Amino acid sequence: MGGWTSSAPAPPRIRGRDLQRRRAALFARAPWCALCPKRGTRNRATIRDHIIPLREGGRDDDSNEQGLCQTCSDIKTREESARGVRRQ
């Protein structure tokens, strides 16, 4: 299965120390996975996720971030990839 195809480039991602600082701040204020309650579970967040993917116009800032556990991140990534394939 293919991934995203888009004529518009995604905005640049935050990297390095700034990314690490933002991740630490996110997990300090929201240590639990944002999507687990929908599945009836509760896990620690370990992934800084873009609520609206950058490829879909989301911003790489605090207003578009949430903490996810690995399982919820994997599920969300599969759903986003499927949307990208359908757009092709």
C-alpha cells in the first residue's frame, strides 16, 4: 500500500532540541494518551502526534499536538495512510 502523494510540500518539521523541549512540555502537561479513552484503555503518552497531519494542512506547533501511546499512534497512522491512498 502506498503512502501520501501531494503536490504541496508539508511544512518544515520542528527538530533537534526544540522538538525535545516541546515533547517534554507536552508529556508534562498531558502524560496520558489522548486517544486511549475512546478504546477504553489508559496508557502513558510516548509520541508527540500532530492532530491534523502536516500533509493535510496541520501546523507544527502546540495547538496541533497531542500525546499518544504507540498503539494509538499506529492505528491513527494507518487511518491517515488510508486517507492518503484514497485521495490518489
